[in-house]
Amino acid sequence: MNYYFPNYYSSKAIYFYLGSLALVSLLFFNRIIPVHWALMGCIQVVAFFVAGNLLTRKWVDREEKRFVKDLFAYSLLIRLVWVVFSYLLYQTMTGRPFEFSAADSLGYHRTAQWLSNGSLVTAWKTLVAMGGGGVSDAGYSFYLTLLYKILGSEVLFPRLIKALLSAYMVVVVYRLAQRNFGDDAGRMAGIFTMLMPNLIYYNGLHLKEIEMVFLTVWFLERADKLMRSDVVNIPNLVLIIVIAAVLFTLRTVLGVTALFSVLTALILSNRRVSKAANRWFFTLWVLIAIAYFAGGRISNEIEEVWESRKINQQESYEWRSSREDGNRLARNISSAYLAPAIFIIPFPTMVHVESQQNQMLLHGGYYVKNVMAFFVFVALLLLFTTKKIREHLLLLSFTFGYLLVIAFSSFAHSERFHLPVLPLLLILAAYGVENVSPKLKVFFVPYLVVLLVLFVAWSWFKLAGRGLA
């Protein structure tokens, strides 16, 4: 067993990243990625794997209270530094403190500015009306409106709060992983989450991803604790209900998947995990919640999402292929190709595509996710072969349920839509790292070679579809 992230994996991951970037740059030299984005990617990859190796080794025997304190403090510091740095970066490169080609973030900002001049009741009614009577996506704009009324409309304040929420989320990930897989895997999961570039990046944006990830992880951690406890804690149950309701106002699919995962875990979990009394009490609540949501406007939103899943996916790819600077090969993508790779994708943008500055900036984070997927597969294999699936059904049903929805949506290769399950994948990756056997270890390098081939193919796809290859 590995009680830390071995140098064997971290060093090879770094070497393969540098090799992949060099090979792609040589093959597509006329579209070589800008130096500043290449440097940014190097920092993301090297920082994750070097610090991941060092900190999991150094903190493995640290007293728990000190570990949690350090985990939170380092997470907060990293995120605060990024918030300030990205603010200055975007201000310098785009002329405003928003990411390249900002759309949704500017929309949230301007909507909150406008609504903050009136009452909160009017703001909520307006947001629901703007959504055609639905509540999905109204929650974040309402939250921003509330912050703007209290703190003013300076964009830096909400991002500083994001950093605080995200840092606390790292601690929650540790608690959730510790309860499911033990302290060593929990510590690795916490450190991986602290260092994950994608989970740092969104703290500097005016998007709802950080809040969604925080609430998703918090919901699962509280539900997991309630299921494993000997008595039903009413305040905890009320908190779970509130978080579930808020998730519906951020993204309908998240709320549905959260309830689905809890119900699945309650019905199918090992009785050692879910106490009998708790099981029936909690199940009754979930059924009541489902009945409530199924009887209102939210049920219509769920039905619309389900019925339009294939149409929206095809229309989205058609639009991407026909728009200016679009990829004409995108229309050939389908869920049949994406579903099998849903744990790995999206792949990094290692070539220069003018309209994808954000993807080039974060390509190192994409690479880290691709590599860590190897340990997710190891974890899933181990859980299956040791017949421990039923002990972790809450995490697994949410992960599989959400990724399945994404795979059949128009956002299968959109990195931000994968974010809510990323902490759960890192928990599984930590368990995989801890328990990877010598027989499975030998597949790591071949896996990296396969990734290298996929990166080259993906780079060609991006350029050829735009007539740039």
C-alpha cells in the first residue's frame, strides 16, 4: 500500500507532459501554443505532481487537527493568490477583470448589478420570470445580487468569498474521503483537491462553478455522515434538505442527481454502512422530496432536459461546426464516442487556437485530470473485485449518474460541466493510488503513451476542423 503519492508516478507524469507538449509543438509547429500559456501549463503540472508527492509524504503522520488546519490554510492561500493574480492578468490582457471571451460571467455580473438596486423579493421574481418560470440558474444570480447589495458590485469581493468556500470544500473532501476510505486516502484526496488546477482556476471567475462544487461536496458529506451514524440528527437532515433545494436553483441536473444518489445508496447500500432505522427515516424523506419536486415546475425542467438531451447535443455540435472559427468536424461527435471516455475527457488544448485562450491557459489542469483518471480506473476495479461497491454507493451513484447525464448532453467536452464531480474523482484517485498493486502499476506508462496519442489526435482534430492543420 502507498501512504503517499509515489515519485514513480509524479515524475513520469511530468516527463510525459513535457514530451507531449514538445511533440505536439513539433508536429503542429505553425500553430504552436503561445509561450506564456505553455509556461502556465508547466507550472500547473509541475506544481501538482511535485507538491502532491512532497506533501502527501510530509503530512502523512501529521496530527489530525494540525493537518486540517494546514490543509485549509494552504488551500486558502493558493486560492487567494490566484484570485488576485488572475484579476490583474485579465485586467491587463482583456482590459477588464473577466476571462477571455467572457459571456456567462459578464451576464451574471450585469444582472446582479441591475437587480441589486431593488428588493430581494423583486430580484427573485424577476430571475424566475427570466427563466421562463423555472428556478434552475436563478440561484447564482440571486446570490450575487445579495452580495452586491451588501458589499457593492466590485467583482473582487465575490471571488475572495469563493476562495474561502473552496478552501473549506477541500477540508470537506478530506472528511468525506476519510470516512469512506480511511485516513491515508483521505489525506491524499484533500491534498489532491487543494492542488488541482481546475478547482483553483474558477475562483478567479464570476461563474457559479465554485459554489456548485462546494454545495455538492457538502451535500454528499452530510448525507454520508447521516447514513453512517447510529441516530438521525435532525439539524443535519434539515441542512441536507436545504442544500438539495439550493442545488436545484443552480443546476437542475445536480439536484436530481443528488436525490437519485441518496435514494440509490439508501436502498442498495450494505447495512453496515446505512443503519436500519436511519435507512427508513432517510428514505421516507427522499421519497417526500422527490414527490414534492415531481409535482411542480422543477419536474417540467427535468422532463425538458431529458427529452431534449439528444437534440441539444446534436444542435450544439452543429452550431460549433458552423460558427465563425468553429470546428467543422464537431458535427461528427456523438455520445457513443464520448461516453466511454467520460472519466478522462476533456483533453488539453496544446495548440494555438485564437478563440480558445481560456482552454490554453488551463491545459495543464486538463492534463492532470487525464493522468489522475488512471487511478480512478484502478479504484473502480478494486472496489468491484473486492465487492465493496455497496459500501460506497453514495459517491459512486452520484459520480456515475452525473457523468452519464453529461455524456449525453451538449456539454460532454466542456470542462466546467465536469467540475461538480471532480472532487469525487480525486477521492477515488487517492484510493487508487493507495491500493494500486504491482500488477496494475505496470499499466501506468502504457496509459500515458495512449494519452500522448490522444493528445496528438485531439490537436489535429482542433486544427483540421478549422482548416488550420
